Amino acid sequence: GARQLHGKELSFNNILDADAAWATVKTFPNQTVAIVKHTNPCGLAEHEDQAEAYRRAFAGDEVSAFGGIVAVNRPLDLAMAEAMRPVFYEIVIAPSFTEEALALLQKKRDLRILEIGGNTSEDDGSEGERTEMDYRRVSGGLLVQTADAYPDVQLEFTPRSERKPTPAELDDLRFAWRACQYVKSNAIVLVKDRAIVGMGAGQPNRVVSVHLAVRAAGERARGSVLASDAFFPFPDGPQLAADAGITAIVQPGGSIRDEETAAVCNAAQIALVHTGVRHFRH
């Protein structure tokens, strides 16, 4: 449903990445900017100042941002367009563009500019279960399932540790849980001040994803919160998080070793909460 305003023809992969970028930002209720690479958000941040939201998203992974896709769920303004100028992007997608922002972005000859219209982020699933279907092609057939769209109003964060999350941690945990929905499993997302500071995706085991997220975050891991799209089968992942200085974790729970994971969190004074539902996006 997007309208191309500028740039080269969209390729197969361009369309996939643009769809992933728009899907990431459109369900966030507040102003949010995503930078997507190979369908995974390498940068994601929420802020009332749009240019600042972009800068925080870019800081999530400045290396991976190069050649990525930028999406914002509000009309893109001149300040954000100016902040984007130094970096090469394939696509930028927004509900609309101010006249000044569009003129500036169009100076980049090859940048594909997509206007998605009024379909902004107000539909966050809060009114009840959404009914979109998820389709996957397999050899000789098609898999169909309901989309990963659990309503926020039905989501409960159940404390599983001795220390409960602070209001600031809980705010970041909710952002992190929503963010990890758009990261391929095994998905680990580190968040601080409603911005991704580290991400691990697509690994065959969860502890490697934690390692990658912590390595990407560096010193920013200390004081951040962690979201995992599915439960930790062993306490080794939470132990890595504890060693990195992470202060709170949200995960579905349901492992036979949940008590071992809770023990690691208690020893490190990490606030642990369970959702009882998973994302687990392949």
C-alpha cells in the first residue's frame, strides 16, 4: 500500500525489508524509529523528539545501519531528515513527509522514499485479538497460523524473582518485549531508556544470542534490561546477563529449569518477570 516518491525501483529484498521495517514501528503507540537490516531491527528507539528517536536508533548499531531501511511511525520532519544525511540508506518509509524533509531526502539520488499513508501506529492490538494470518511457503504446501499479535491489555508481567522491577525498568521491559517480537529467534534484545542497545538474532541456541547482544551493547549493557522471545532452557543465558550488569529480564517462562534461572537472577539482584506467552519468530 505504499507510494514510492523517489529513488530506484524496489527489488524483492527491498520489499521484504521495507515491510519488516514498517511492521516494526507501526504497532508502537508512541513516536518510534526503526532501522532494519535483513528484516531484523538493528536499531529501534522511542522518543517524543523525532530526530532524537532516530539518533538513539542509529546508536543501537551504527555499523549495521549502513545500507539499511529506516522507518518512522509519524510524519517525517526536516530535523530527522537532516540527522539521516551522513548515512547511506536503501529506503526510508513513513506515513508522510514534510515538504522540507522530502526536498532534502530527494537530494540522495538512489534513496527509495516510501509514503505509507495514514496507516500509523494506533492499532496496537489493545482492543482485542487481531486476526491477521501468517503464511509460510514450504515444499509442497503452505503453512498458515494466526499472527503474533497478543493484545497488550491481556499481557501480564508476573514477577518470578525476589526483587520486583522498578517503574523505569518495567517501562523498558515492556518496550523490550514489544521490540523482540520483530527479531528472528533465538531473539535477545537489550534496552535502555526505550532504545535497543544490543541485539542477538537467528542463532541456533539462546546463550549465543545473549553473548552477541551483550557484545554489541558493550558498556551500555550495564543497567539495561533484557527481553527473550522464548524461555531460557538453561540458566547460562541469565548468568551472562548478570555478568554484564543487566538489571531486569522479561521472558515467557515455562522451562523445567525456571527455578534455576530465578536463582541466578536472585543472586544478582535481577528483577525477573514472566509473560506466559512467547514470540519465537523464525
